[in-house]
Amino acid sequence: MRFRVTQGRSITGTSQNPILSVVIPVYFNEGSLEQTATAVRDVLEPLVGSDGWELIFVDDGSEDGSLDELRRIQRSDPRHCTIVKLTRNFGQVAAILAGFHRARGECCVVMSADLQDPPELIGEMFQRWRTKRSKIVLCTRIEREDSWSVRLTSRWFYRLMGRYAIKNMPEGGFDFFLLDRVVINHVNRIDEKNTFLQGQILWLGYRPEVIPYKRQRRLVGRSRWSLGKKLKYFVDGFVTYTVAPIRLITVAGFAVSILSFSYAGVIVVAKLVWNTPAVGWAPIMVSILMLSGVQLTTLGILGEYLWRDYYETRRLPTFVVEETSPCEGAVSTDGA
């Protein structure tokens, strides 16, 4: 099969040069991986032909039977399936980046391993990429079959991010998306630690195509995306793509200074005019506690920026690959 790509040239997918790569980060997904691989295969075969696709699973330090299940999948389909095993859990973003470094397709789809992202949408994303020459195609959640707490935190997460940090962030966010090879190459060249991947993709400036969808309920296992990981990811994105916290410190400093000088003026006037003594335990404690709270909050916000700056200077790799089991015809390139 032949397809017209964004540069205006025609290519034919082969096992050495597939048209479409699918990257799936894996972390404690035992029991759902074979079903996911089958569902993706059923979509890709009629879409790009047997030579036009590859499936890249990145095991992000799973401690269950996920890796054994991945090896069974590869034995059943060595032509299309690649396994990348990281030495430990580096996080979902690092796993996705590890997949990008091994993806060979002209475009690449990222999706979850638990079938909460419907594989059928890969076809629509691919058509948008092929016919509209869109370098970024995002599937954004307009509804999700999750608990109320997950829905609430996700809604506020992306609402705050879109309002204060990344203006073109879809309201429902996105974890299921397609990138053109040009965008993948840009992302692979960015050496940023503790990165907010969605912001990094949108920061590049390409106008995205957006497809709304309903995120399905997880059928096997439980999510390992804890509240602590969500908070860290939010802080990573917020600190990286906005100076709003620093400006908030400045505003708070001016506000506290104005209040302090005003209160000091009231005390002086009361003493000089009405001879009112400025005594009392409560006003002193209120002033101390308020100023101490502002100072500690300021130090905490500055510390978030300084810690990330320090982490960048250490030049540690984003991920470390323990082993790679490439599909037939691909070259293994272990490393970070």
C-alpha cells in the first residue's frame, strides 16, 4: 500500500521502514496486554498492511507478570512486536520517550496498555495525518468512565494548566495521540528532565487536530497513577511552562508590605493622637504567623524552581534501558 506523507513524497511500508509505530508504556498491566495487542493488530493490519506497522511495548519497571506476557506476545508476532525493558520505574513520560527513540514509523501513536483508549480511533488519527497533513493529532477526553474523584482531579488539572500555563491545552487533556516523524525528532532532541510531555508537544507550535472521545473504564487491574504522581506531574508542567508562581510571590509581597505599613501607620497615629498603647499578645502572634507563612510559601515555590534547575545540571539520563528485544528486521540500540 502507498500513502502520501506530509513532505509530499510517497512511501511504501516495509518491515525495515514501517509507516505507523504504536508506543505503549507498560506498568503493572498483567492480564490486559495480549488483549490490547490483538485489538491494535486488528486495526493496523487493514489500515497500513502487514508491512506498514510496528508495536513497541516499554516495560517501565513492572514487578508483576507484564514482562512475561509481553514476551509471549512477541513470540507469537516477532515480525511486529518490540519490547524495551527499563531498569526500573522511571515514570510514564520516560517510558514514552524511550519508545520514541526506537520508533521507526513516519508517524507514531501513543496509547495506554489497558484499552481505556479505543484502538479504533487510531484509524481516524491516521487519516487526519495522511489527508490533512496534520503533524499532531490529539484525542481529547470529553467524558470518562472513572470515579468522581478521578474525573474531578483530571478536570481541574487540565483547566488550571490551560488557563495559566499552556493556552492551547485541550480542556480534557490528552494521553492518546499521534505525532508526525518531524515532531518525534524534535521531541527526541529535547533533553529536559521532569518534563511535562503534553506541554512539550504543544510548545513546538504545530497546530493540532483534535478528536473528542469517551475514555473507557479500566477492565483489568487498577491504575498506578496515584494522587502523588499526579501532583508531581502538575507541578512539573506548571513550573516549566509558566512564571505565575513567581509573580504570585511578588503580588503577595506587595500586598503584605502594604498591609504592614498601613497597620504600622494606624499604630503610630493611635499613639500620637489618642495615646493608645500598642500592646497585646494576639496582634503580635497574628503578624508573626502571617509573615512566617508567606516566607515559607515563598521559599517552597523558589525551591521547586531551584530543584529542577539543579536536576538539569546533573545531566542524568531520562531513562536507562536494561534490554531491548527488537522485532524482526529492526536494530537494537540499547541506552538512554
